[in-house]
Amino acid sequence: MSESISVRLPKELVDRLDNLAKQTGRTKTYYIQEALLEKVSDLELVYLAQKREEDLRAGRSKTHTLEEVIEANGLADKI
């Protein structure tokens, strides 16, 4: 299911999207969705990494050595 949102964009960006869409035969919506998907994925990685670091520094989370992960997951014989 899709959901619509309304966004105001600078004219220069809309012109660039129009040109790209015309040159490639795709829609502006396609390129907006592609750009947002890529950017949101990047932002998720950045902000989740920052949250993880904050949790580590505050003692709300801990790290594990590679050896601990291997042992906990029964992977010793796979290496």
C-alpha cells in the first residue's frame, strides 16, 4: 500500500527532475522514491550507529569479541 505526501521542492530541483525524467522515460516520482530510499537507508545506518555508540558509552550495551561470537554460534568448526 502506498501513501501520498506533499513536499515543496526548489524550482531548480524540479527542473532537474523534469529533465532527468524526460531524458530517461521514467517518472519524477520514480526518481524521488529512489533518492529517498537510498538516503533513508544511509540515515538509518548513521543514526543507528550513533545510538549504538551512545548505548555503549552509557553502559546500556556491551561488545563481544570475535571469539565469543564464534563460540556462542557454534562456528568454531566452520573456520
